[in-house]
Amino acid sequence: MYQALYRSYRPETFQGLLGQDHIVRVLKNQLDAGTTGHAYLFSGTRGTGKTSTARILAKGLNCLAPQGERPCGECAVCREIAAGVFVDVIEIDAASNNGVENIRELRESVNYPPAVGRKKIYVIDEAHMLSQAAANALLKTLEEPPANIVFILATTEPQKLPSTILSRCLRLDFHRVSEKVILERFIEICDELGVEAEPDALALIASNADGSVRDGLSLLDRCIAGAGVVTRERVLEFLGMCGQEVFLDLTGMVLDHQVGEALLLLDGALAQGKDVNQFARDWVEHFRHLLVVKYVSNPQAMLNMSLENIKRLQQQAERITLDKIKDSIIELSEALSEAKWSTRPRVIVELAIVRLASAGYAQVRPVLQETEKPDMPVAVRPKPTGPAAPVRDVPQAEPEALIAGPPQSESMEPIANPQRIEPEPQPVAHTGELSCEELWNRVMQDERISKMARTCGSVLAEITDHLFTVEVSNSIQEEQFKKEEKQLVEVVEEYTGRKRRLQLLLNDAETQESFL
């Protein structure tokens, strides 16, 4: 019967455990000296060997080998533990056995001695899933178990365990396995299986394993099952990723302000079944590659790609500034964060592309960054704090009272037909002393306007007594401003003192030409 690669290549001895030399050293020394503890806590990310190490330690405690290194992996006890049928090794899934009743049953079984081996080992997987009551019920047994009992707790989230549990265990933290170690192991496995695999393909699998040997083996298993030869294209297909060439082309379009072509490239990638969130994450990784190429003399040692693509990266890095790389990474990271909770993540990523590729984005971004400084004074017309006080009618005084002044001397002649002086009407100033550009920059700094609208690169084209006209470059920006029409009208009214309607002017001639 066929077994998955992560099962058939599970390490059976300490020599087969990858990337955990610090833990192997501790456990082997304890086994050799006979000073093993009564309770262990194995913590670390998924697929790093926690459960496998627990089984290897159980073998070492019960191995029948008369001499030499333990576990031997060949005696009857080692083979039974490897097959999962050894009666004195009890594995418990705390996710489904997390109640007090389950712990009471465990406490009762602890009182019975081992049936076959020297030690009875309880492996509690996902220990952080134990309820508070169950953890408290386990404390006394965990602190002072019988002499022939060993507890091994495995967890991916040790911070969720009570401190009373942590203090009773010898904690060993499992590290993520490096890409180099995983790649070497995958090459050995392919050689043993007689599978033809491209080095770039295996390197890509090792990179996406994210330090988890089990995840990497699962992906390798899928690629082998899908085709006889494991190629880079096949791996990209299974991962739902785009090739490096796609992001080289997309970044080039952004630098050339080709908004339409960039959106078409995204549409083509999604039409092939690519995941939009994965697409954005890979694009962030591409900007990280540009950063490495720009400052590292030998980037090939850090980047998993061909020499041809590295040369293209170096050419692109000469065209892009550090500020552009930084802004792009920040922009895409914010888009990913918003897309995570959005019902339309594609729109969020498309809007990020539009902002990055817009010609005016470089001027808008510094304005946005200034708004994030809370101590930055803003010299604009003060906002009204409440309704204006009503103007009272003042009764007109007699003309003589209006011009009354100091007593006239005898040499002064009286003024004939005195008249009330009326002030000349002043023209209404719609924006105070600010130009349209300055006023719009202030409006875009208001906290009620979303970050999306602030970074669209819009322009206040005209402002009259009854409306203000905002020019946008594409339909996505137009839709965003329609959603925020109420907030925009309120903010403009507070800064100008008059309520005006919003009028949007769509100026997408360049985008339409690119689509045609």
C-alpha cells in the first residue's frame, strides 16, 4: 500500500532528524547518562519534527539494544513504536480529548506499570488545546508522576499553556529547517525514488516549505504524482504562483506608468487560476529581490532564481529608487491587509496597481506620509466648533449719533446732510488664501478620508459657489470617490465655509488607449 512521502520518510532515529542538532545533542546526552526527565515540552512550528522526536525518545527509553547508540531502530520495540502499535507509548490528541474526564482517565492509567517496556510514555499532541480545568487536573500528576512514567507535550503555541504547566516541563524549542537542508534532503529522496527533478523546481519547493519538512514533502509528493518530471512550471502550477518573469514585466509597467497593461497582466494571471492574495505576496517578494540586488554584491546566494532573471533584476534595479521600493512594499502590504477582510480582494489589489503605476503617485505619497505625523501643525482655516451665533438687529441711530465725535471747535464747519457709511461688499473667497491644489492637499489629509482615496492621485480641477470638480484617472478611483462623497462634501464645507456638491471628472483617455 502506497504511503505519502512525509510518512514513509519520517525520521526513525536521531540521525534522520533534520535541522534540530541542538535538541538531538540534549536528548542523546540524557539517554547516554541515564538522566532523562519525567516531563518534556516540545514547541515549534508545524512540520519541524516534534512528534517524530517524541517517538524517537520513546524508542531510546525502551530500546532493547544491549550496547551502542540508542535507539537502534532495528529491535522489536523500535519497530513496534515506528508502526504505532507499541502498547506502552500512548499518543493523545488534546484537540479532541481536552476535557477533565479525559485527564481523569489518564491519571488512572498512570498508576499501572508498563506492560512490556521499561518506561510508559504519554505523548500529548496540541497540548495548548487543553481546557483550563483539564490543565489544572493534570498538574499534580505532571509534577510527581510514578518513576516509570514520562510525559511529552507537543505544541505549536506554547504561550497558551499555563505557566504552571511550563514550569514542570523541560522545554525544547524546535527551529524552522533551513532551505539548504530541506533541498539536500529532497535531492536524496528523488535519487532514491528514481524521479527526475529540475534543481530549480526542488529549490522552489524548499523555499515554499517555510521551514516545514512535512509541508515540503507533501508538495513534492503532489508534483511527482502530477507528472513524471518535476519542473519549475509544474511546481508553480501547484502553488498557484506566477513565474519571476511576470513580476519583472509588471514592475517594468509600473515604472513606465502603463496602468492599462499592468491591469491586463493581472487579469491574465487570475484567468489562469492564480490566487490574487498569493499574487500580491509574490510581488512583495519581488521588490525584496530588487532590494537585495541593489545592495548585495553576490545576490545569487540569497535569491532562488536563474542567472538570466538575476541579470534582468539588476537592470531593473538600476531604474528604481530605494524610496520607490519602500513605498511599493508598504503599499502592497497595506493592500494585503485590507484584502484579507474584503469580499472583493481583486479590487483592492487592482487599486494598489493603479496607485503604484499612476504618474502622480510619487507626489501624493509624501503628502500621505505627512498626515501620519500627529505633531505636524496644519495652517488652514480653523474648523467651526459649533453653530454661528444669530445676528441681532440693531436699531438705527440718528445720523448725528452715527458721526458723533469730539466737540467741534469754533473753526470747524458743521457737516451738512450727514450719511451712514456702508462698507463696500467684499467678494466671497471660496478657498481663503489657499489655491485649489493647496486646498485639496489639506482635504486629503483629513482623517475622515480613507487612505485609498488619499493615494489615488486625484486633482481638484475647479471650485465654484455650488460645486467642486475632482478629476480622477480611471473608473476604480471614480467608484472610490462615489463611496466617500458624503465625507468629502463635509470636509470641503468645513474648510471653505460653504456647502457644495461633488462633481467627478473621469479623465481615462490614457487608460482607454492602453486597453485598445
